[in-house]
Amino acid sequence: MTLDRRTFIGTGAAAAAALSAPKVYAASNGGGKPRVVVIGGGSGGATVARYLAKDSDGAIDVTLIEPTRVYYTCFFSNLYLGGFRTLESIGHTYGTLASEYGINVVHDYAVGVDRDTMTVTTAGGHTFPYDKLVLSPGIDFIDGAVPGWSVASQNAMPHAYKAGSQSELLKAQIESMPEGGTYAMVAPPNPYRCPPGPYERISMVAHVLKHKNPTAKILIADPKKKFSKQGLFMEAWNKYYPGMIEWIGPDFGGKNVSVDPDAMTIDIDGTVEKVDVCNVIPAMKAGRICEIAGVTKGNWAPVVPRTMASKADPNVYVLGDSSAQGDMPKAGFAANAQAKMAAMVIRGELTGSRVFPAKLSNICWSLLAENDGVKVGASFEVTDEKIAKTGGFVSKPGEDADLRKATYEESIGWYEGIVSDMFG
Ligand SMILES: Cc1cc2nc3c(=O)[nH]c(=O)nc-3n(C[C@H](O)[C@H](O)[C@H](O)COP(=O)(O)OP(=O)(O)OC[C@H]3O[C@@H](n4cnc5c(N)ncnc54)[C@H](O)[C@@H]3O)c2cc1C
């Protein structure tokens, strides 16, 4: 079969062939090392770059393009809002990837992908040729998803769904709320990054307000009828923050929301309210570079589940939040697991090394209050159609305090493990 890079390819047969018969790849630079360019140095991108460099023993030339010098993890950024972590403790740099793994780390922003000439261009004016390209740019927001809000208003009404300065801004706004003031959140529709994330955030905001501003109130306008770990969150909100949090689901107008960032008002189903903080988390889509590369279909980038290769181009891989792969949630744990699978596949294609079936799993932890952690997790198998969920577990309401504390401590161990797996 001849593959046209601009055409979406079938999944099963092509993927199975790639797995069973890896071939030694002729690099496009005439006998030099094969070149992999990775766009995005987060959960998916940093991991795939590190594993490619580490496991190929220098046989592959790896370039990682990432604009920021410090990557702040979204995971645990809610704990920063709640006062359980410092910002520094969730910031990570790329020095070890460059010095110990020989990765060419380029702090620049990718603005173009030409799949015919197999090159990436950056805002800094550089061009990087590739044999394989990996896209792991996370998410962007859908324009007009929340009427009245645009990225231009993110300083008045922060999303804080990309961590760093947005997290700092939201924290400062929460801490300077007037006594008895109102914090509003516009929650996103499915699918979105980190299903329990908005609700863990509410728990952390309530934790801060309970101590600093106990008469403040929290409003959540939500387009979804139900949300991840809902029973656990609702139980905790009643237990720790009674009367403080009002959740307005779609049956009560939570889907019919607009905002006015100049007036600092939110309109929920025709009722306009002045608020002091408005945390707008709009509907999401794949990181913009995926659209530029022409690998999206709708809002996300479909991939062959066994390889994470784009269905539009076998030499382009899409990891993490941007990819449409099946049942795995958009989570750092998931992006990291997909990255390791893709690194093995890419290495197999470029160097002829063996490729084994991957085991995939994911756990999302949430902190409800001090030492009260809960989790939801699942295991997955790769089928021809999708990455399919095979089993799962979730913390139970009413668990005792020791178990909840142990779950929180488990999440701290996971954090240390994943960031060292990403950044070395
Ligand atoms: C509040 C919150 C809590 C969360 N908690 C958890 C949790 O407990 N557990 C969990 O597993 N996950 C959690 N997540 C989700 C997790 O952060 C994401 O799913 C994960 O980071 C996705 O990885 P990624 O590689 O797709 O994107 P990211 O990690 O976001 O990395 C994308 C990178 O690409 C870069 N980039 C984008 N465009 C370009 C471009 N054009 N050129 C170059 N670079 C570019 C960005 O600067 C960024 O560094 C949470 C998310 C949030 C918002």
C-alpha cells in the first residue's frame, strides 16, 4: 500500500505490520543518525525525548522544542493554590535532558510543520528537518466557547489550566478576595484535560477560603450532568466546607453561561452576578501546532492506538492531551505512558530494535482537604480500534482517615516518580 501523507490511513493492518516487522531505517540526511524532533516538553514530550535518547544509546539524534525554560506541572498546581506546595516545587528545567542525555533542547516556539519536506520551523526563524516528528503540545482553548471570554481576557479571568503564571495570578486573586466575596468557576465540557481537575481545584480554593475568608462563597457553572469522582467531591464539600459551594449543573442553567471580564460579571441562565474571581476553563482542543501540521480531525488528532502515529501521517506521532486514542483520560500519567510506548515504536522503526506490546495504566489523584486524598484509576489494552479500558478502581465515600492520608502520600510518591521519569 502506498501511503499518502496527506491522507488518513487505516489503523489495524498498518499498525500490526509496523509492530511485527521493524526495519532499519535509512535516515533522510544521507547516512547520518536518524533525527527525531519533539514539539512540546511536557508530560508526553519530555518523556518521549528522554526515552528515545536513553534507550537508543546515542543512535538517534533527538531535538526537543519547548518555549519555556521552566515547565510547571499542571498536576499539583491545585495543591499550590491550596497552600500545600510552593510554585518552585512544581517547576522543572531541561538541563539534565541536555547534559546527561544529549538531547538538543531548543527553547523556541514551533510555528510551522511541512510534512512534505519533513521540516519544522520555529518563531525564532530556525528550521529542523526530521525523520520522525512527535507532537505533544497539550491543549488550547476553543475560541468563543464561553461567550465574552477570549485568551485576551485571561488576566482578568484566568483559566489556570496551563500552569505557571496563570496559577500565580489565580492564587493572588483568591487571596485578595474581599471578605464574603464570590469565586466563580466556569467548568469545561467533556473531553478535557484532567477530568477531576476543576473539582480538586474547588476543594483547594474552599480550603483557603475556609481559613482566610470563611463567609466567601464559591459558584460552579457546569455544562456536565455529572463529573469525575462526583460522590467523593460532594461528600467532602459537605463535610469540610458546608454551605460554601454551590454547583449549578445543566438542569439549572450551568450550560447557559457568558461572562463580562470588564464588568467582572457572570451570567448564568439570565441571572447576572458580580463576582470577585472568575476562573473560566473553556472547552478544549488539541494544541494549535497539531492543526498547523494538518493532523487534526475535529478538535483532536486521531492516532493509531498501537503506535501513537497520526492517522494522517505515519512519520508524525501525537501524544498526550492532543491525541484521540480511545479511553485513556487526558492526564499526565497517560501522556507519560503513551510516550514510553511511542518511544519504543519509533526506536524500533529507526534502529530495528524490538518492539513489545505495551501495558498502559492511569491514576488521577485529588486532594480534598489536608491529608484527605482520593484516586481514580484504570488499566488499558491496545486494540486495533482504540486504547480500551479493561478495568478500573475509585476511592470510596466514607473511607477512614488513615487510608485517605495514605492515598495522599501515594500521590506525592507518584509525583516524584513521574517528574524524574520526564526530566531525568
Ligand atoms: C489543574 C490540573 C491538575 C492536573 N492534575 C493531574 C494529575 O493529578 N494527574 C495527571 O496525571 N494529570 C493531571 N493533569 C493533566 C496533565 O497536566 C496533562 O494531561 C498533561 O500535562 C498532558 O501532557 P501533554 O504532554 O499532552 O501536554 P503538556 O504537559 O501540557 O505539555 C505541552 C507542552 O508543549 C509546549 N508547546 C505547546 N505548543 C508548542 C509549540 N507550538 N512549540 C513548542 N512547544 C509547544 C507547551 O509549552 C508545554 O510545555 C492536571 C491538569 C490540570 C490543569
